[in-house]
Amino acid sequence: MDAIAQPLPEETSTIADRVFGQLRLAIVEGKIPAGSKISEPETAARLGISRGPLREAMRRLEACNLVERRPNIGARVITLSNEQLIEIYLIREALEGMAARLAAERMSTAGIKDIKALLEQHRREIARDDWQAYFQKEGDMDFHYRIVQGSGNQRLIGILCDDLYHLARMYRCQFGMVSNRARDALKEHELIVDAIAERDGELAELMMRRHIRASRQNVERQLATDTTT
């Protein structure tokens, strides 16, 4: 009877997918803060699921660098030092600059039209929030994700959309999406897309690098303010 009651493998996988998505979003948006311990028994009970799908979800969170496991401590949401966070911005500046250059060469006309429509949607949303919030949903609703996908370089996509994406997004949510940079960030996005539409890879790379550098400098100012207050 116990064997009959166990969920089928595909059911377990579906539950793990759902839980992974829920926990990932909660971590990225800061609802589960950096450094928080995630108790598997408590989380499983709260979500009303068995430990099996939760363990699979936790394994996937660890694989995308949002959770770390330590002996005798358990699972915790990742915490980056200031230096590690700045390192990610430096990596993004170089690699996303390359992605923008490749996108200028490879992105389809339809893809460029779609991303222009996306930016117009973003403009309406941040204007509604009095130009103080620039929160982009993940995946295809994320400008940076679209540009990287448009590069057509699978290794680059793997690094930026798998290895670094959710970790970078977690800190973008905390530092960059609600700030006085919303208006400037949107304008910078528009300049990048204009360069891509003109098929000017050199300019697209330059604009993307400047954009991410400005975001990094904004974060550095906030970090400096936090350490002096």
C-alpha cells in the first residue's frame, strides 16, 4: 500500500519544478533574504509536499548558485561579499558587451522589433511608478536575457543565462530595479537596441559596457553609503 501511495516520477518532477520556481523567485526578489537558512522539514511542511521533490528543487537552486550547503549547517541562501558582487558586474560588462556585439550581427529583424516593443512596455510601466522602479520579469521579459539570447552564441548563453543569470538578477533586484537609475537605465537600453538595429556591433558593445558599468558604479555608491551609516 505504501508503494502505491508514492508519487510517480513524473509527478515528483512536476512538483519539484513548481517548488524550484517558487523558491527561486522568492530568493531573487529578496522575500527569502541572503544568508537565510532554508530548513527542508519546515519548508516541506509549509508547502505541503514530501521531502523528495524539495530535495530536487534545492539541488537545482544550488546548481544555479542561489543556495549553498555546508556541513553541520545545512542549506542557506547565498551571500556575496561586496568584492564578489563587483566581480560579477565586471564579468557581465565584458561578456554582455560581447553579446550585444554579436546580437547586432545575428539578431533577426523580428527579434529587434520584439525587443523594441518590450522596451516600450517597460517605459509605460516605470512611468506609472513615477520613474522610480524598473522591475523586469525573468526570462523573455528581461532585456538583458533577450540580448544574450540574441547573440546566438550557446556557450555565452550558458554562462550568462544559466551560470550567472539568477545570481546577478538577485542583486539587480536589490540594488538596481528600484532606484533613481530607472529613467537612465531605460534610455541606455534604448541606445543599445538602436545600435543593434543599425547593425553596429562596435557601438552596441560600447553602449552595453557603459550601461553595466553605470549600474556597477551605482551599486558601489550604495555599498559605500551602507558602510558609512
